[in-house]
Amino acid sequence: MSDSPYFQLYIDGAWCDGAAGQIMATQNPATGEDWATFACASPEDVDRAIAAAKRSLDDPAWRDMTQTQRGKLLYRLADLVARDAQKLGRLETTDSGKLLAETSAQTGYVADYYRYFAGLADKIEGAVLPIDKPDMHVFTRREPIGVVAAVVPWNAQMFLTATKLGPALAAGCSVVLKASEIAPAPMLAFATLIEEAGFPPGVVSVITGDAENCAIPLTRDPRVDRIAFTGGPETARHVIRNSAENFAVTSLELGGKSPIIVFDDADLDGAANGLIAGNFGASGQSCVAGTRGLVHRSIFEDLAARIEEKSKSIVIGDPLDADTHVGPLCTSAQVEKIGQTLKAAQGQGATIRFGGAPVDRPGNYMSPTLVQCAGPETATLKIEMFGPVMSLLPFDTEEEAIALANDSDFGLGSGVFTQNLARAHRVSARIRSGICWVNTYRAISPIAPFGGFNQSGYGREAGVDSILDYTRTKTIWINTSDKPMANPFVMR
């Protein structure tokens, strides 16, 4: 380990070790071995990061920067992200196990998110109000909400950071970005680009650490004005409780058990590819994974057979290898959870059509798995496993399909495969989810809002309106009359 990389924290424009001297190791999921170490933030470090963020809001270097100038900084950051996409992607792959083909491509595309918000920076506008008092000129202005605590998980971290950092900086906020302690290397490396882009010290700090010493002090601090959190529902409940200490405006992007409905008129090869993309893409480690496949009974066996045939060509291997389709899971705990859930499903009458076991090689590998469910209560249809497990359940009618799709505590993504345009509109409107893909799956864009219903959270990231969530509206009244105020004891 003496030759392994070591990542420091980035606080107030400077690189530093944690005040408590705590250091953690991070594993390479493809080998199961430690490959790097990183500094962990203590409550003292969190305090310094928040203090720097608060101070930067009153620093003329940031406070007096025009909206157009802020946009130019974000354009610069976008160019740097694009330049280093391959490097950051390789770090993310080594640390999390996601395929290099996806991490490098996704990081490159993330640059467009920063460009999108850069373009919106000088589009934040107030309005003159047609007030009902002729001697008053009243207008509104949008001001930065303040200090933002942005908490991101290890999966899709460059994307999930951009959806928070981009609008926050465009709006003029300052940000303390908390990376997951499970695989923080790419986020700590990303901080070098913040510095290179030229953001004033304190505007962005990047830290990581455990819940007790880092996440809890960050999300409950009274100086934090906004919390943008992506993670699991259980952790989110703690975040909400913490926000009671500071009344911070909070948005939550949480987990999912997304349904994919395949009707009898669907293009079956396209539907099979959609289900494979929604379940085995990113090794199933996606919050929008379409893990509840609902298939019309008349085509069930045909579609399942096509999925089986297509899955024979899936290559399981080193995520750095361009030929690999499915790499390791980020943690061994995920492999264990999948095993337990599959066992429970079999006890409920489910049949494993292929896969169902860890791969016999070093690292956290789980074979792509297809489960034919006996009923809607099957464990694999209820539990988010975060791995390459696809569950299929037959249905008979459109109404039944919609009811099954909505039979979940979650509501993030969904999919519909049909050639019937009227049905596509009808069904997509009735599914309770924040996103619905029709005849495709797992597509994203900075232009399209991203977020869920129910236990998948609230608030939206990306899209033109998301930048307004990082502002507060101020109403300004100007008396244009030369006459003195009337009766001071009567509200005007």
C-alpha cells in the first residue's frame, strides 16, 4: 500500500488532511483489494468547510461576480471535465467497479450539464409586478439561497454532482460537497478541476467521511440553507431529521424499483434490449434500474426466451476491459443481499431461469440473473438489490399492468414498450413515477428534469426550473409618491 494513491480533502481552496487524522482505505471491487487511501473529515473539518462557504457568500470575489461571469466559470469547468473525462472515468471504474466505457462516456457527457447551467446563469430573472397600488413600484429578484450541502453516493457520482453543483453555482450559492466514503476517489480528484477553473476559495469544498463525523454535522449545521441529497430512503430519513435543526430547504433523490411494462404489440427484440439495459446495464447499480418487468402473458415465454438468448453473449469481466458488459458490484454486501433476496424469492415459488450465483473469480461479481416470479409479492419485486437481477411477472390486461406498476413504495423511473401511440400516452400518464421512458430506457439529458415520487424522494434535478430551487425570491416595494405615509396603524 506504500505506493497506492492518497487523496486529501479540499477545503477553503486548500488541500488538507482531516483534523482528526483519520484515514480510510478504498477497495477495487474487481479484485477485492485495497488500492488507495483517503483523508476523512472530522466535525472540525466540516465546520471549516461550512464557515468558508458562508464567508464566500459575502466575499466580493464571489458576491459581486456578475451572473454572466459565473456562467463563464462554469463553461471553463465543463471544458476541464471534458478534457479529463477518461482520467476521471478510470478513477471511478477502479474505485466503484462500473465499466470504464460507461464512466468515461458519462463523465464526458456531464460536461454538457455544466454547459447547460452555465447558459442559464444569466437567465435568472425577477419580474415587475402589476401591483394594485398606483403609488408603488414593486418587483422581485432571485437571490442565491446560500450555503448548499450536496451529498452524493458512489454510483453515477459525476452525473449526480453536476445536477447539484451546476445549478447551485449558476445561482451564486456556495457548496460543501460530501462524497461517499465507499468510493470517493473520483470526487476528490474532481476538486482539482474546481481549483483549476478559478472558483474563489470557499465557494466549493469537497469532503468525505462517515456519517457521525461528516454527514450528520454537515446536514444539521444551522448555517446550511439547502440540502441536496441522493442516496437511500433510510439515510434520507436521517437527513430530514437533521434538517429540522436548520430548516434547510431539502431535495431528495432516492432509490427505486422501476417497472417496465411490455405489451403484446411491442417490438420484442427492442423490449428485450430495454429490459437488459434497465437491469444489467451498470451491473444493475442504478437507481432507475427497471427491475420489475411486467410482461403480457401472451408474449411472456417468447420475450423471456429472447432475453435468455441475448444474455448468453454477455461478457463478465474486468471493468477496464472494453469488451466487458458486466463488471463487479461496488461492495461485497450487495452480493450477499442479492443472495438472500433470491433465496427468499425461491421460497415464494419463484424460478431462477439463469444466473443466481456469484461469479467464481476475485472481486464482487454477481452473474446476471433472470427470475420468473410467482406473484407480485415476490421478494425480488419488492427489494432494491442494486445488482444485475431482472424479475419478470405476467399480466393480462392494461388495467392490471398499471396496477402492478403502481404497487410499489417507490416511483422514480418506469418504462413502456408498445407500438400503440394512444396506449403509450394513456399508460405513461397513469404510472406514478417521475420519469417514464417509452420504447427505450435509461436515457438522460440536462434539459430533462430527473426525480421521483413516493419513497423515491421529492424535488427535481436538471431542467430549466431546477436552477430556481437554489434561489429565494425577494419582493421589493418602492413608494413612488412624494406624499407622507397615511395612517401608520392601518396596513396598506
